[in-house]
Amino acid sequence: MFFVKLLAFVAFFASVVWFWADPDYEPGIAIVTSFSTLIGIWISERQSRNKPSQTQTVGVGGVAVQAGGDAHIGSISNGDAKDAQ
């Protein structure tokens, strides 16, 4: 994330220098875009810091499944003889 922040800051600084050297709408758009990127990175980083970690509690005799996608309960097998049928 540091590399992205660095690139966004360099782009913002370069666009400000460009606007100072040649005041036109293109460097102005570059300033707005790079500043928006910096704000977006700041908001994204702040939200990811406040995100709760994943926790899971399973009762006695229960089966727990953690999946990155869809988990279908019918596909779980805990080794019981009744599940083998």
C-alpha cells in the first residue's frame, strides 16, 4: 500500500507543478484526479483498519465450515455412518 500512496503523491505533486508551469484545464484535471486518488486511498485504508476480524464458534458435536465462497450444508460430512448413505 505504501507504493500506491507514494505514486499517488508523486502524481499529485507533478500535476501541481505542471499546473504552475502551464495553467490550463488538463493539469487542473490531473490535480483533481490525483487528489481524489489520495482521498480514496486514505478512506480505503481507514475502513480496512476498522473492519472486524472473522470469528467462529461451534457448539459441542457441531461441524464448522469456513469458505471463501458459497458453502452448501448438504455437502458437509463429519464421518457419521448416517451421512455415508
